Amino acid sequence: LTSSVSVSVSRCRPALLPRAFHASALRLRSSDEQKQQPPPSFSQQHSETQESEKPNPEAPRSPPRYTDQGGEEEEDHESEEQLQHRILTAALEFVPAHGWTAEAIAEGAQSLGLSSAAASMFGNDGSELILHFVTQCNARLTRVLEEEQKLVQLGQAEKRKTDQFLRDAVETRLRMLIPYIEHWPRALSILMLPHNIPPSLNLLTSMVDDMWHYAGDQSTDFNWYTRRAVLAGIYNTTELVMMQDSSPDFEDTWRFLENRINDAMNMGHTANQVKSTGEALVQGLMGAAVTLKNLTGLNQRR
């Protein structure tokens, strides 16, 4: 199995890097929004208050404030990164209709009562929205695996065999793509752009590391690397199959996944199949190239 992963010993959980922006962007209004003015009494009161108030250097500074689309004034206690997180999370609801675009982000901002101009905080290629989605999915998977581990420790659930555990973990993670499956080929092609490869690979390695960790893997030799490389390859190839699968509830995809997991378990000691991490890395790069080629073909057919 080829793999599209460069694995590091340390488990990493990259966060979406915040883009610097001015809080004043939240006060911007589109031409349509400007037509919807707040009630005159509130507007006049707000204006008069701002004009009459003079800064007092001895008085404590109040938190910055902004006005939402409903004309209600709110204190801005959250950081820029937290605001970004909220907007991107809200934008995911609009991806099925608009794809990984600035339009989806603008809709997400408006659903929070903010100006659509907030979309200007982010780039135009959808990278930040896609990476945010992948990060969210990985976090959801980790919570599922943690909960199962607790149930097993409490004796409320039976510990599954490694192959079944990994199969279910990969399926659980891939099922999170279903609401966005129509736009997922485009998302993968964006993640394969040079500037997105490091964070996307970090997210992939973190995900497969979590899967093996909760499966009970305690290896410290070359098997640590090769097991993760093989599982990443299984995830990526199954992901490609899923994007082309038209069977009910992706039955063909899950059958393919089960066969690949069984093949991996039957390999025995993976160190005999992949003799060094260098070879695993080469296989990962080759897998990434094949993935990109397949994605290009998928996009051309859509």
C-alpha cells in the first residue's frame, strides 16, 4: 500500500493559524445592509453618546464594542482567533450550497449577525475553511475514541480487535465527509497545493496517530512509523474510492476499506514490507502524486 504521509515521532495537533485583521472590519456593511438602519431612537442615542463622551485618561478602559446587524451593541471579549473559529464553523453549514468559497464564509458570518465583509479576513482559495473542517473532524473522531476507551475501562463496552477497531475508526472519520462529498474532490486538490501540504500532512499524521494510540499500539521501533504510514495509505485510497462510489450508503467503500485493513493485518510485521522510514516516505510521496492525478481526473469528470 502506498501512503501519502510524512510521519513525525511527536504527535502534533496543528491549529489554524489566525490571519491578522482589524476588528473594524466587523463594522463594515454591504450596500444591502446599509439600507437596513437601526431604529432612529437607538441610532441617534448611539451617535449622541459617542459625541458627548470624552476620553478620561484616569478612567478604566471599557472593552471594545461592535454593532451587529440587528443593531445590538455587544462587548468584544473574544480574541481574533476565536472569532475566526466561530465564523469558519458557521460557514460549514453553507459549504454544500457554495463550496469552499468566500461566499460560504460570508454566509456564515451573516448567520452570526456579523457583516458579510468578515469574509475578507480570510484568503480566497478556501484553504482556511478546509483546514478548519479537517481539524474539526479530527477533534470529533478523538472524542469518539476517547469515549469508547472510557467505556471499555469502566467495563461497559467490550474491547474490539485491532483490525475491527481501525476499520470502524476510519469509517467513522470518512463518514464525516458525506455532507460535503460533492465538493470534497475540490477540497483535496486545494490541500495538495504547496503551501497547504505541511498543515494537511500534519493533520493526517495526527489523525492516524490517534487511531493507533486508541487501538492500543505501544510500539517504539520501526513498526511505529510503518503502521502509521500503512494506515494513512489505507485512509487516502479509501477516500478516493468513496468520492467515486455511487452504491447505497457507500457500501462499496466500506467493503474496500475492510479488505485493505485485512490485507494490512495479514502483512505480519510491516517492517519486513517497508524496511526503512525513508522507503515509507518515498511511498508516501508517490501516493500523494497519484492522489493528485486522480483528483484532477475526478474534477474533469464533474
